[in-house]
Amino acid sequence: MLITHYCNAFNSVKVNRTVIACDPWVGAGDEIGWISYPLHKNGANVLKSIKPNFVYISHLHTDHLDPKTLSKINKNTKIIIKKFIDQRLKRKILKLGFYNIIECEAWKKYKLNKDISIGIVPQISSNMSGMPEQINYDVDTSIVIQSNISKEVFYNGVDNPLTVNSHKLVKKFITKHFNKKIAVAVLQDGGNGEYPQCFLNINRDKEKERIVNGALLATKGKLDIMKPEAYISPMPNMIMFGKYSKLQKYVPKPTFAQEEKILKNDKYKIHHIAGGGTLTKKNGKWVSKKTKSKFVFKKIFKKYSNKKYFYSNDFKNVSIQEIDKAFLQSHVNYIKKLNRLPIKTHWDVEFYIYRNLTINSKGKINFKNSKFLRKYAIKYNKSNGKLLKKNYSKLKCHLDSNLFYGLLIKKYTNWSQPLAGSLILYERKPNIFDPNIVFSLNYLSIF
């Protein structure tokens, strides 16, 4: 088994002559404000050079399903996904021209050919903290890959938000259907998403430190359960680009030193092979080989700091009246859909819309240069008009008008990607994550 790690969740496993590539993405992501790192260009050529027999796509977010990276491989390539009730991922893949799609039931072993077997681990919770939610947004997966020759198992956790305890189920599944031992594991060991860098009313330095330490301790707990022989760190994995790139310093990604300090364990070795390095077993030990390519963070960061976002050239001349109309219809649909769900929390969401939202060197809104247009509000409370203070929170979202309009009319995939893709700035009170608010916004559209 030869494992190669490129960037983020993009890696490949080679057994004999069979190659399976996982979540191939290189470059600036569509519908997000992130660019892959250390690899950051020529994604289609990188994937083409791998010559994969199979491509696994964990979920529909564009840092995992990237049309640009997939564009040059043979359309006969077999694409592996989970069998979702929601068919959006499958429809997107079909639209790209791939028709040989293998839909796998969760928690089941599949023999792909004489070289490789796999199993799909579903999203069990919406967040790694195990916060309760009543909006079931099933989107993510992880994959188990086994060599049918050596019986070695590679567990690719991707960024599936599994709690520490959920990994007991994963370990049990692997032990029962694959092997008692996990040879190699890779987990997302840093904070993912928009917090704390995109939040305006908090101490971001302090929260960054808290998130990094919490994420690493959670990863340690997962590794204690999984007990792999080797661990591949996905760091570094991506960096912010565009006009919000000034927020990069607040992104909760651990340093290699922090990883080594918290995750160090005599039972496994941590391997840093991002950028195209490899890991294989020799004489009973897992041996890594780093890429010879050199990546300079400052140079890449500077190059992409002025890059425009995917929506920058859309709806430049959209009028306030058009936005009003789209929001009114979207709000009606939003309330109708949420009223069918057994939601137990309550909230207000305010959208502050700008013609061109900009930030200053301190990561705060530059109100002088940002042209504020209008505020839109949602009040969601099932108490017949009586404000319930318990389980109540308020979220303020600051974003560009063309992004807001594109989301309302469903020009773009969903709210989840820009929400977590660092394209919206926030204030919330109290500063407590309520998954219901975030996932509910996916229902805010005219359809």
C-alpha cells in the first residue's frame, strides 16, 4: 500500500496496479474563500498524472468536489460516493460527464476489485462537539480503504464532523469487517470553517488558541480509540485568499510543534507529507518520503491576496427592489419549511448587506469604504410571539449584496459553503454555536 498526500483531503492509495484518489482538489475553491495548500495550481494535471481507477468524493462541498480538478481525467473513471437520500452530489457528478457512479450504503464493505476493498462511514453528527440539532443535514462521509493483498487498512477521516465517541463505532466497524488493526489514519486535526476568524465581536487570538488546543485534544482522543500504526497529518491544508485574506492569522490551524506536543505517542509516528509526499511500509515500519517541491507560504499568500471571489462579477447591477422581492419570497419558504421540523431553539438572524464589504488591517469592517445598503431580518420563534430567553441566540451576518442575492435565488449550491467558507462576517450573542441556525439558512431561498 502506497499512500500519497497532496493537500487538504486530497490523497491517493495505490495497491498493486489499482489507484483510488480521494477528494481531489487543487486551487481556489468555488463558492468558498479558500485555496488549497501547499499544492495550489495545476490540479487537473496532478490528478491526471495519478491515473486513478477510482475517485472517492466524500461530499458536495467544492474543496472536495472540484470540477476544475476532475476536468481532465477519463469520464469512464469510476466515482465512489455514499448513497445519499439527497441526490445533489450524484446529480453534480453526472453533470460533469461521469456516469460510472458507485453508490455505497454506509457501514458496508465493498470489494472494488482484486486489489482494494472499501467502506463508507456516514455523518453521525453535524458537529464535532456533539451539540444537539433538529435539522438533519446529512452531507459528509469518511472512507475505509483496505488492501486485499496485505490486508492493511487506511482510514481517511476527511472532515466528517464525528465526535470522539463516534470513533468507537468506526473502530468497531473496521474491526468487524476489515482488520483489527488500522495501519494508517488521517484526521482533520485543526479547526475547520469560519470560526473564529470571521467573527467580529470576540477575542480572536484567544479563541484561536482555544480551538487549536481543543481540536488537537479531540484528535488525540480519536487516535487513542483508533490506535493506528501511523498517522498522517493533513497540515497545512488550505489558506484564505481574496479581500478577507487578512483574517488568515486567526485561522485555527496548529503548527507542527503543537501537533507533535499534543499528539506524540510511542505507538504511532506522525508523518508530514503534504504536497505530494508518500508513505509505505518497509521492513515492518511505515516510512515516509517528503516531496522535493518547495512551497513558500508568504509568496503564495501574497499572490492570491487580491484574487476575486466566485461571485464578484455576478449581479453587479442588482437593485434593492430585486433583493427585497427575493428575500420576501425566501423568507416565506424558510418559515414554512422550518415549521415542519421539531426545532427546540429560537433565534434572530440579521443580514447586513453591502455593495462591497471590506475590512481593515485589524480584521474589522471598514465602514468608510464599505457601501452599506440594507438590513434584512429573520425572527424564528415557535412560541406564538412570546420571546423565549432560553435557547435563544442572535446572529448578525455581514456580506456582499451579490452573494446574498445569488444565495436567495439559488444561483449557488447552498448557504453552507460560503457560511463555512469564510465569505461572511459574523457577530453572535451569546457566543455559542447553534447548529440549527446555520443549517436552517440552507432553506432561505425562493425555491
